[in-house]
Amino acid sequence: MTDTSRLPGAFHHHWDWQLRAACRGVDSSLFFPPPDERGDARAERERKAKRVCRRCPVRAECLRHALKARERFGVWGGLGEQERLAMLGRARRERHAASRSSR
Ligand code: SF4
């Protein structure tokens, strides 16, 4: 589940990047997997979603939001679920290593 405590609140300037999203008006089922989707069908849907993200002017903002909110499902900022998890894992390990080296 998305961690809403990490979200910035209701101020529109925190969210107005979404108004410029390349996925506005695109069927959201392209970005979020149906529960029974697997294998090639999943890979193909994600490839299509990421193609939309590649031309998106707010890709960085979208990815920043997804990482901060720990969005678990779907394609955000041009990355799939496993790619975002890997990024978060790397960031956690780097913070851990930095904190150990500063002791
Ligand atoms: S990066 Fe992709 S998911 Fe995010 S706003 Fe842009 S098109 Fe939509």
C-alpha cells in the first residue's frame, strides 16, 4: 500500500506537475497491471507504458513522487515496480554505508 504519510499534502504546487504528464488521457490500465498478468503480457504492457514515460516532461517529478510515497504498483517515472525497489534498496545501502563511515 502507498505510504500516504510521505505525501506532501493538499497544496496544488506539490501536485501540478501531473497536469503536464504525458500519460494524461492515456488509459491507466497501461500503467497498472491487472492481478493475473504475467510474463510476456506484463513485459509488453510495461514496455508500452515506459514508451509514454520517455517523452514525458515531468518524468523526474513523477519518479521522485513514486519513490517518496513508496508507490508499490505500476510504472511511475519510467520505471517498473522491481526497478524502483532496486533503486530504494541501493539508496538505503548507500545511506547505511555513509552513516557507518562517518562514525
Ligand atoms: S513519467 Fe510516465 S507515469 Fe509519470 S507522469 Fe510521465 S507519463 Fe505518467
